[in-house]
Amino acid sequence: MSVTEPNYLRYVALGDSQTEGMGDGDDVVGLRGWADRLAEHLARHHPGLQYANLGVRGRLAGQVRAEQLAPALALRPDLATVVAGVNDLLRPKFDADEVAGHLESMFAALTAEGTRVATVTFPDLTRVIRVARPLSARITALNERVRQAAARHGVVVAETSRYDVAIDPRLWSADRLHASPLGHERIAAAFAHALNLPGSDDSWTRPLPVPAAPGGRLDELRWMAGVLGPWLGRRLRGRSSGDGRTAKRPLLLPVQPLPDTADA
């Protein structure tokens, strides 16, 4: 670690299911996810790093702010990641300014305490979920507001939205809503690169060596029956996948660093 690099001792991740790690493991063996992977990368260069993950699936940006901001501030993080908004994008009533306002409030509160904050822009999910094409304008609007809010508070932005590899279906789990293990690995690498961490580079932006095979009509029908149908059913019943759930790692705990042969 160079003398000019920040010394991260406490990292706290705020967010929804992507931060929790859905798509990378399961509720039986446990979830890993990009935030865990980033913490492992950090621990290689910051001995003694402690890490908490407050992310809970299904949370809207306003819920992340209401439920996770105060606990995050109480942990006095040196570094925090704030990732939320996709669940808002999927709701019938979406207001990009309102969602960005919740994010900006978290940016402001954390940076005011001296925390270095990082966030992300979202890839165009409509290129992964074809039936969601009407949401493309929402994603563009939210990303632009995230960039503006981040710039006002000196927040680092991992620009995953700018690279086509982010919509490669192999970076997404079968539900197309959460990253696959490979996708979580790329997200962690994007954050590491944006934060200019030792051992990071732009390799996460490069396409996979072999082009992805195109999906067929049968794949779309299976997805609609197996994922979209149950998701709509929960919405109609006013339920969320995160009902009754709490953060998987609410306290700062030591992190086992990655071996020297691998980076997050």
C-alpha cells in the first residue's frame, strides 16, 4: 500500500439484493456477492480490515436510506458502497428524482463523516430482459441522476453501464435480475478499479472470449413462467422477497483476504 492510498479499516455495504449477494450462492450454502468479493480484495492490501454488509433483498432506495443509513453511520466506515434503485425501476410508479434523492441523502450523510463512498451505474437490463424494454428510459434517467449526485459529493462511480459485457447473459443468473457468480466478480472488479485499488485494472470491461449463444423463444417463455409470474404475484399481494429478512452481516467482522493469485 502506497503512502498516498487511504488506509481502509472499516468497509460497510448498503443496498438491496445485489449487495446482499443474490445469484452468487444461495440461502443454504450462503451468499457471497460482489461486496464480499470487494472486501476480500481490500483485505489483501489493508490488514485488519473489518466489513459489514447491510444489504437486504427487495429493498427500495427509500427503505435502504431509512433502514441502513443510521446503522452504517454508527459503524464509522472509512469506505462505504451505496447501491440501490433497481427495485424502484421495476415499480409501476417510478420517479427518478425521488430515487436519486434518497441516494444523494446517503451520499451526503456518509461523506460528511469523512467516509469515502462508491456507487454504480446500472446496465440496461432491457437488453437482458426483453419484455422490460419500456424501462430503458428509466435506467438512463436514473444513471444520469446518480452521476450528478455523485459528482456533487465526491462519490466514486463504477460505470458498469458503459460496457457491453455488463449485459452478457452469462454475467446474469437464471432469473435475469441478479448477477451470476461471474457477474458479481466483474462488479467487484469494477468497484476496485473505480477506487484505484492495488491490483485492479480495466480487464473487467472486456468481453468474454467466446460470444454468448443467443436465447430462444422457449427460454423467454420459461423465464416468464418461472420468474416473471411469481414476481408479479408478489407485487399484487403487496409482498417482497425481503419481507422478514435482516442484514446477513450487520456487524463489522474481520475478512479473510483473497490469495495473492486472485483479485476480486
